[in-house]
Amino acid sequence: MAKARAIVKRRKAVRNIRKITKTMQMIATAKFQKSLKRAVGTKPYTQKVRELVRELAASIGGNVEHPLLRKVEQSGGRTNRDAVVVLTSNRGLAGAYNGSVIRTAAAFIRKLEAAGKQIDLYVAGKKGVSYFNFQKRPITQRIEISDPPRSSEANASGGALS
């Protein structure tokens, strides 16, 4: 049986770990709330821009060539390639998030490959990159995003995928 002193020491260690974990959770919640507030704040602006682009495209006619405005061809426009974008974190403090995302992406990729598709893999986050490198799966592009993400990085990433 363990000595009383060892048990007391162990209880203190557990209490300290609980405090640290609670603090980390509070910090993550605060960061999430800040990001959510910024995202929700841009919604009216985004809707106005969409309306403006829609009206502009309608006034110009059918000669507009932009990836976001083109229509998908129903017949013969299909290719045998699919792009898969995997967004993971850079560090392991995201709990089960990274594991869930990677498991889901791997299952989806297996399903596409079973259907005979070729995969273009775009990975953001060090955890995803290291997983797919370990699996020896070719990554089309690694997307570098800092913490917190900046709009310039989002613009660069979006341009890389189009």
C-alpha cells in the first residue's frame, strides 16, 4: 500500500494538472470567441459583396470568366481528379480534433481511390502534413497558416486552390 505522503503528493499533482487544463480550456474558448466574433462581423459585408458581384456579372452578360462565376458543365465536363483539402492544427493541443480530421480524410481518400479517382491533396497544419508524409502519400501543396490566421494568408491559400 502506498504511503500517505505519496498519496497526498499525487493528489496535489492531479489538482495542479486540473488547474492547468482548465486554464488552457479558458484560453482556447476566449480565442474561439474572438475568431467567431470577427467571422460573424464580416457576414453583412460578405453578403453585400456577393450581391454586387452577382449584379455586376448579370449586367456584363455571359462573357465573364472567373472560377467563382463559371457554371459546371453537366455533360462531359467531369474529370477523374478530385482535390481533398485537410485542415489540421500545427500543435497537438486540439484534443481529438486532429485525429478525427485525419481519420475522416483518410477514409474519404480511400473511398475516392476505390472509385478510381486521382487525388490532389492540399494539407494545412503540421499534424496533417506529418501524418500524410508518414503514410508516404504525395501532398500537392502544403498550406502554411499562422496562429491566429491572417486574411492575407487566406487569400494566398484560396488562390493556390483555384
